Amino acid sequence: MLLLWIVVLVVGIAWLAHRRTAPLPALGVVAVYLLAMGIFSHAPGWLLTVFWVLWLAVFVPVVLPDLRRKHFTAPMFSWFQKVLPPMSETERDAIDAGTVWWDGELFSGRPDWDKLLAYPKVQLTEEEQAFIDGPTEELCAMVSDWEIGQAMDLPPEAWAHMKEHGFFALIIPKEFGGKGFSAYAHSQVAMKLAT
């Protein structure tokens, strides 16, 4: 019977953690359970003492955040600063590069799906759509999957067409002589050519 009390305690704590219950209510639930365990189970006094000491070890830092910061958080930070290598310039640039967009929501464990669905649908610009409807369609009409498979190469006129219309510079910015297309447009061109 004592084993059942302990299993329920462990499973209950795991469930509270999984539900991300706020610390004070969770500690209150555990305290009530430990009181009930002390009254109704035949748990030895030393075991109840161990459970109450563990409960206090969590309760005190939660209730006294200044104590936690001074005696736990600050020493841990200083220890990590000594152990970890200094941040490189590349790592600093990556951190300063921008936001995590919706990926941060996903990896939080509780993503807000409505936030994802609220993002506007990506649209092609007129120039990008014209490129897909024009040069990309023309390139598709020039090539045959069977002929490419037999020759193991594109026909020379297809290579010339791709060079002439800038297929190799789709994502290169315009100031460097490219098309400056978005990643979505690049994807649409690639999908069109693959079908």
C-alpha cells in the first residue's frame, strides 16, 4: 500500500509538471497529498521527513526569489561563465541576426497555431509571376524528361535559354546582377521545372 502512495505522488508531480501548473498551486497540492499520506498511510516517519525536506527545498526558493537569485542563480551563472568558452563573433552575429519567427512558438512546447494561421499567405510579385509564366514555361516546353535521361544532359538550347533569362541568379540580389526573387518564387520555379 505504501508503494501505491509513493507511485501516486511521483505520477502526480509528473502530471503537474506536464500541465505546467504554477509553482505555488503545485506545491500546495503536493503539501495536501503529503499531509494525507502522513495521516492515512502507514509510511515510516523517516520517509515522510525525507519527502517534507524535499518539499521545503523546492518551496523556499519559490517563495523567496531573492534568496534563490543570491544563493542559487548567481553562483550557477558564475560557474557557467568559467566553464563555457567565450562567445565567438559568429555566435554573437547569429544571436543578433533577428527573431526566431514562428519556430520559437513551435519549440516552446505549446505553439499558438492561430498565430501561424494568421500570417499572411506569401504571394508572388508581378515580376516573379511573369517569370514563371514566361521563361519558365518556355524552358519546360523545350525539354523532355526522356531525352534528358537518354543524353544525361540538357539540350544546348535549354542551357542557353537558362543563361539568357537568369535562371542561375534567381535569388542573387538585383544590385549584384541577379533577379532578387524571394525564396517562395525560387521554390515555385523549381517546382514548375520538376513537374
